[in-house]
Amino acid sequence: MGGSRSRGGGTLTLTQVMKRIVILISGRGSNMEAVVRACAAEDWPARVVAVISNRPGAAGLDFARSCGIEAEVVDHRAYADRLTFDQALAAALDRHRPDLVVLAGFMRVLGAGFVQRYEGRLLNIHPSLLPSFPGLHTHQRALQAGCKIAGATVHFVTPELDHGPVVVQAAVPVLPGDDEASLSVRVLQAEHQIYPRAIRWFVQGLLQVQEGVVRQTAGEAQQGWFGP
Ligand code: GRF
């Protein structure tokens, strides 16, 4: 990736045009894994330069290391409050000069200062069809509400929890006899389809937010996706 090419008379190294992605996780990291695999397989103009977890034991850290990606921990328990944790996390992130910060099962609420620092380059995936069911226990709540369709949403992060501009959504059926476990497996499969897709659009420069609504400027216009 260290080659060079000419542009407008100047010379840019390929590492300069590659967008730098940092992924934040707290645990399993299956979405992170889906993004890392798609980034490599689909030859994105980007690379995942680091994975950061707030939990030392996060299983996803091992996968990142096995791919040669820098994996580090900023343990929230080492900080007195949210603000000092957010500051430490931002310092760790900024060392990697991210063009895009991807929350992938990152289970800490981030303060407004942190969110504003990365505004427009901070994405999250949430396991519901937002604006329904922001917050925790989404599958249980969808089942209790008698929903016939569940799903997942990729959105830009804003200071209000799980409320930012929607990039792409996947809908999956709620089947008779579903419980939280079976529904979450079906939704997770859909998450693994839409998150890499949304991130590819971002690094290709195809997304624009206009008055709180995401528009795709070119390419695949279909931002609703129907899963298994
Ligand atoms: C996913 O369901 C994601 O939508 C939610 O947390 C879960 C993380 O799973 N925010 P994983 O760590 O990516 O496997």
C-alpha cells in the first residue's frame, strides 16, 4: 500500500488517499469482524487502522490482532467519570488520525463533547428499526410489543442516544415462536450485511447529510434492505 500515483501534477501516496477507520467495541466484535473482512475483500479506499475496546477481555480484540490490526484497551473503570473517560478515548483515537470512527457494539454512552468532536464521521449500528426502540433490550421490547418486523439501523451519531440521521436499515421478519435469542441471531445476520455496506458508502464519499437526512450522492440508492 505504499505506492504512489500522480494527481493534478502532484504526487499522492496511496496511504494518503486511503481513509483511516477506527472501530470501537466492547465485546464479541462480530460487526467489527464483518467490516474488517469486507474492507479487505472488496478493496475499499480505506483500511481499519485500529480497534479499541473499553473492556480488556473483549473477544474481538483477538480477531483484530490476528489480522495485524492494532488493538488496544481504554478501560472505562480506570476513569472517575464519563468526561475523563471520553477524553482518554479521544486521545487514543486521535493518535490513529481517524477519518471515520465506527461504533460496533460499543456499550458506553458517549458525552456530547465527544460526539461533537467526531460529528459527521461517527457511525453506530443499533439492533432495531429506529426511531423505534432506542436504548437496550430491543429484541425483548419488540417481541413484547407484538412487532411483526424487526431489524437494524446504521446511523450517524448525534448527542441524543440512538437518534442520528439514518444511513441504512435492514428489516427482518419476527417469526412465530421467536424468542429474544432467535430474533437477535436473525437481526445480527442482517447487521453484518448492512454495516459494511454503509461504511463502504462513507469511505467512497457517497453519503451526504442534508437537514438531518442522509442522501446517497451516487451508486446504490437502495438504503432499505430486507433480510432473511
Ligand atoms: C449488535 O447487535 C449491535 O447492533 C449492538 O450490539 C451488538 C454487538 O454485537 N450495538 P457484536 O459485538 O458486533 O457481535
